[in-house]
Amino acid sequence: MRRIGSVGGIAAQGTADAGAIIRRVTLTKKPESRPAAASWGLSKRGTPWEYAAAPEATDHIEIRREYGLFIDNAFAPSRPKATFEVINPATEEPLSRVAKASKADVNRAVTAARRAHDTVWSRLPGSERAKYLYRIARIMQERSREFAVVETMNSGKPIKESRDVDVPLAAAHFFYYAGWADKLDYAFPGRTPRSLGVAAQIIPWNFPLLMLAWKIAPALAAGNTVILKPASTTPLTAYLFADVVRQAELPPGVVNIITGPGEIGMELVRHPDVNKVAFTGSTAVGKMIGRAVAGSRKKLTLELGGKAANIVFDDAPLDQAIEGIINGIYFNQGEVCCAGSRLFVQESVYEPLLDKLKARLSTLRVGDPLDKNTDVGAINSAGQLAKIAELVQSGIEEGAEIFQPDCVLPDKGFFFRPTLFTGVSQSHRIAQEEIFGPVLSVLTFRTPEEAIEKANNTPYGLSAGVWTEKGSRIFKMVAAMKAGVVWANTFNRFDPTSPFGGYKESGYGREGGIHGLGAYLDLSANGATGR
Ligand code: NDP
């Protein structure tokens, strides 16, 4: 085995053989060499004792030095050959290089997907498709530790989140949609459900594996074939999934994965032989895709940005609400489209709630995402970190008051302190724009009507939260808030059976549940295909 470099205290080793393997990474940092707890983000106001280092082992994973495009169940270089680097945002060290697709590669992928759809996949009985989906789900569970570590190294999210949320939920989506594959006629009575054909799926970097599962599982259950384009910063779990596709022995061309810049995503969207486009990402790109698809017969779902209101009434159990607020905005470093980034607190409980919130914020541990004690990991990219910093600066300049816990950030990597702003007005940019970072804007209200008006005063409408003991008030608020998902006395709960999607500039169409299945089917009365 050949030593190939050091990754921020992590020794990276690789074998020279056959280009298949690749790279083994082994933790060499001794626990005692770890910096003092304070330098990993423990607040002076936090626990008076130190957490022992709890790094997740990485010696069981293999990351290839280079990944080709995954078309027809084979990895192959792009044509002409071109690659780009993928890094670990917590260390800024390279992890791998991946193929940069060209327009010709998009054509190859669509041709493969079309052939697989027309000759194999759409012709299989639903019960046979289900077997493949179950197999994928089970392999993902078996390889869950591998998926969690790679996801954390590539995205910067804490290992406890990739281990306990992303990977189990991704597998759960395959299990769930496997169950529907042979029951389409029952799911949509009176219709003749037919697959649409070839689906182009473009996903972002905040939940790389989970977004893949949200897109691929219902598409395959409905009999479509797919071409997935992951975000350029986070393609590694998608390529690990490609390995699962081969292990599950899916017919070639059913799942294809290509990497490349945004323009390649647009080539895919515009391709005349694509029948369905599913996109999750920024509202700006979502609008461009909407324009590109307009006038064609392609079916489209857009899951875009958000600026969710999390509303706390004075009768809410405050300690429980604090946990919901923290989870709502600091989960995944706040890089969550449905993050509860605007907190509305009823005036009568504003002061006690804020005291508790600041105290809780000060206990969050920021640092090495691979440490099992870490609560807030690395921001996904230097560009996203700069965007967060710019918006936080605008909050200060516009007169809001900033609070950040007293923690020291690691020297390398893209880290940002959990932040909250008070004295925020509705017109501030931090109350209007999606920050996509660990930044909370706190506002107040007096009456439910005022809360509703303020909560809805945003171009977005993806999610919201309500904290109150009164069931009747929950129903009133849920009916009045323009948000696709409203959580009551909880936040950021996801389940494959539950539809998710937005209003207004947060997009349209639903993913998850039976609604998410319908988005991949032609349900027209005569059952004609969408081709
Ligand atoms: P983008 O919308 O640019 O990226 C999302 C996906 O779309 C990526 O796969 C990206 O590819 C691809 N893409 C980019 N441009 C195009 C295009 N013209 N046509 C087709 N596909 C395209 O988000 P960013 O990564 O630039 O993030 C910017 C902001 O968007 C964030 O700060 C955040 O506010 C918001 N965002 C919201 C998300 C959500 O879930 N609602 C998710 C991600 C971001 P590539 O990575 O190669 O550029």
C-alpha cells in the first residue's frame, strides 16, 4: 500500500493496483493529540468537563482516486476526458477526482436510459421491480457505515446526522417505494398508471444521498429509468450508490449518474428524449429550469428554497421548544431548505426563551464532522461560507444584534459559528433571504394574527413550525400558513410516507408518499405515455 498524503491529521493511503482501489483513509490522530475541548467549540459557558475524542473510524471505506461517469452499469471517463477535484470541506484536502461530463456524455446517458426503459424496466412486472428496490434498500443498510462516513467526509455534516438521519432515511425511501411498485393500480384507482420514460434528476449538496433516494426510489418504482446529476461538491455517495446498483444487479441503463457543472444539468433538462425533470436546489436555477421546460411535454417538479417561520406561543413547553428551535436551524449547519431560520416568539415569553436559547446555543460543539460528539460540522464549500458571512455582515450593518457562542473554530476547513440575531425587522435581508447556514433571526409577535401575517411575509412557502399546547390553535395556524409542511411541537421530521414540497417560490410538486409516486407516472385517463 502506498502512502498518498495526509488529510488534516488523517493519513490517506492508496494502493497502486489497477486503478480500482483507490484510497484507504485511516485515522492516525491520537485522542491525546486532539486540541482541548474549547478549541473544538465547547463554550466556556458549556460543560465544565471535556468530551473525550470520539472519531469515527475511516479505515473501512474506499474512495477511488478517480470516478468515471456511471452509464449502463459501467464507470467510464467522460468524452473528451476531463475531471474535476472533490474535497473534504472540513479539511480542504482532496478526496477524489470525478469525470466532467460533456454534451456527448449526456446523449450517451439518455440513450442508455431510453433503451433500458423501453426494452426492460417498464416491461417488468411491478413485483419484479420491487425486488430490485428491496435489494437496494437492504444493501444500503448493510453498507450504512460506509455511506455515513463518505457522506460526512464529502459534505461536512456531522457523522451522527449522516449515520442516524441521512442514511437510514435514504434506505427507508427505497423500502417504502418498493412496497408501491406492484400496487400502482391500487394507488391510483380508476386510472391506468404508466411510466413516463426517462427522468432527469438534479440534486443539491446539502443531503446528497437522501436527495438521491427521494428522486430515484419513486422513479424506479413507477417504471422509469433515470439520469442523476449530483452537485459538483458532493458526488461521492452517488458514486458509492452506483456500486450498490451493480451489486443489486439492476439491468444496465436503469440508473445512470453523471457529474459536471450546472450547464450539464441544463443539457440534461433540455434533452428532447427526457420525459420528466426533477430538481432540488436554488430558486434562481429552479426558475431557469422552469423556463427551459415550458412548452414541452416534460413533467416537472421543483423543490426550491425556503425561509421557514418557527412560531413559539407563550403556552408552549419552552424547554421542548428550545430543542426544536436548535434542531430547526442548526441541524446540518442550517444548510436545509426547510430550516426554521425565522423564529417568531410571543412577546410575553421572549426574555426567558432567549436566555434559554443562548445557553443552549453555547453548548453546541462545532468541529470535526467525523467526531461523534460534534453537533455542527463544516459548511459545504468556500463559496457557501462566503455567502453566509456576507449575509451575517448585512445583518450587523442593518442594525440587528448578533450573538455567537464563545467557541474556537478549527484552523482549516469551512466552519461558521452558530449565530443568532435579535432586533431583526421584517425588511432586513437576514429576515428575507435564504441564508442556508447556521444563522437564526429572532422576531416577536403579540397575537396569532400578527404571527400569521409575519410568517407569510416571504416569497417562499416550504415549511413552518408551531409550538403551543392548544390543539385548536395548531389547526388554525396550519390552515393559515402558506407552507407545504407545517410541524406542530416538533421540527425537521421526515418520513418516506409523508409528502414534502412548497408553495410560491419554494417550488411545486411533491416528493414522498403517494404524491411523490404520482409525480413519476402518467395518470391521464387513456393511459397514454408521456413520450
Ligand atoms: P444550485 O441551485 O446552483 O445547485 C443545485 C444543483 O443544480 C446542483 O446539482 C447544481 O450543479 C445544479 N445546477 C446549477 N446550475 C444549474 C443550471 N443552470 N441548470 C441545471 N442545473 C444546475 O445551488 P447552489 O449550489 O449554487 O447554492 C446556492 C444557493 O441555493 C444556496 O446558498 C442556497 O441558498 C440555495 N440552495 C437551496 C437548496 C434547497 O434544497 N432548497 C439546495 C442547494 C442550494 P453544480 O453543483 O454542478 O453547480
